[in-house]
Amino acid sequence: MMSYEEFKEKVGSVILTKEGNCPVMPVIKMLQGKWKLQILYELCIKSPMRFGELRKILNPITNAALTNALKELEKDELVLRTQFNEMPLRVEYSLTEKGKELLPVFYAISQWGLKYIP
């Protein structure tokens, strides 16, 4: 794994993995979308959360948009969906270990925001 200093040095040139791929673009594609980063951030703050809790916090998100974003995040192994076989049915969403590794990214973003956004 390359250090941050090595990354800064190489960011002006082409950064490739051993397989010849850019490691940044797949991450950007994984996280792109209107709601995904907000969902991940809310799950960083409080986890697990139920669908309705996320829906209230992310207002005006639609049920369909939230469902689709959660399915994509689950497919990418960032979010874990846990279904409890109770009546009524209960489903909770939480970050996976892979998802929790985004916490330093959110910290870095928060530090940048505190520095540059009034």
C-alpha cells in the first residue's frame, strides 16, 4: 500500500494498481449518487438504523431512492442489512467493517470543511 506522501507525489501522474487500473475511479463510482454518501455518513453517526429512521433524516428522499441506494451499498459490501423474523418485520442497516473504514475519510472531509467552509 502506498503512503499518503507517495500518493501526493504520484497524483499528478498516472496512479495504477499492479493490474494496471486506477484505484480512485472505482471508489468514486461506488460512492456516486445523490444519497449514498449521506447514508454512509448517517450510519457512521448511528448504527444500526431502521429504514424509517434513515428516511426521516434524509428527507426528501423517496422510498425507492433509499431502497436502491441501500441495495447498491449492500452489494458493494459497505452496508449490512439484517432482517429479523418478527411480526411486524424489522430490518436494520449498519456499516460493515469495510464501510467502517470510511470513517477516516469522513474525518478528513470534516477537517477540510471546517477549514474552508464558513
